[in-house]
Amino acid sequence: QLFLFYPPPDVVSVIIFQGHINDPASEFLVGWSGRVTQAKRTDEEVVLSCEPVATSMKRVGLRQNYQYSCTVELYGSRCGANKAAATIQRPLQAVGANTVTLAAGWVAPGEVQKYLGGMIEWVNPAGDREFRTILRIASDQILTLSGPTQHLEVGSVVDVVKGCPRTMEGCLDHDNIHNYRACPFIPTTNPIGNVNQFY
């Protein structure tokens, strides 16, 4: 059920216990642990592809790249931007398969595009928090999301979280320039010259 419409927002862990049914001590030890990486439906079954926990421990960590855009996760521990200050609550005027419509004037006209790349968040009936990335904003009211809008209906109140273009200006807008992790002063002019003498 978790993977029926859209992948769950959090990591799904798998723990397999093994033992003997007739063991009087009912001792079942952990034989394998990991996480689900993919779910595929075949007829009346769901096949879960998993990877062991040791795989993630061997994964290469992120490195700082020589680039213009900031490399850290927005609102993550290394970013440090204040997510609560960048979040507003708004009711939905309309709900589509992967779009939501907010009322006119839901935010100041000059602020609308700052929510591009941000998130819509809500709590589903199971009590889990769902979130979708804002991919496009049309007519300053219609937000196209990265996944389906299940459990949402007209009148539902959602959290709308501001995005970030991952530039110095974006960090300044979040009052978070001290955590900007990129190289904004990379020269754009070739010091050798734009004309190659050989061709």
C-alpha cells in the first residue's frame, strides 16, 4: 500500500529475522537489514528491490565542487536556513492530479517565483507528513508538483515552503549568506583569450 501510488516520503527499512519455529526460547535473530530501493507490481504481487545497510555505509560522501550554485540540501543541517520563517499556510482553491491552485494574492506578486523549487507539505490520514517539490508556477496561482496530490481536497490547508535558486542572492533572501557553499566569483572570461590561433 505504501508504494501503490507514489513512493513514501521517508526511507522504508526492511529487517528479516530468522530462527526455528519450534525453538522453545522463541529466539529470532536479525539475519538481514536494509532499505527498499524500488517497488514493482506483477499481477497480484509487489516485488520489492532492496539494498543491505552495508551498501549505504560504503557510499562515497558528497564533495564540494567548484561551481556557481550552492551544493547543500535546502533547509538541511549544512544549509541552516530557517524553514519555519520561509513557510506559510494557505487553503487550496482547486486540486488536480499533480497541481494545486491557491487563492489570488496568496503571496505578494513579487514573491511568487521565490517559491519555485520549494515544497508543498501536508499530513496524510495516517499521520505521516507528505511533501512535493514545486516544479512550475502558472498564472501566479497554479502550482505543478513533483507527484500526485492524494489526500488533498478543496479547502485543505497546506504548508507552502519557499524555494532557493542556490545563488548568493537566494542565500541573502533567506538571510543565510554565512552558509552559502559555492564559488560565486568564478571568472567567466578566458584569461588566454576567446580566439584560438590554431583554428
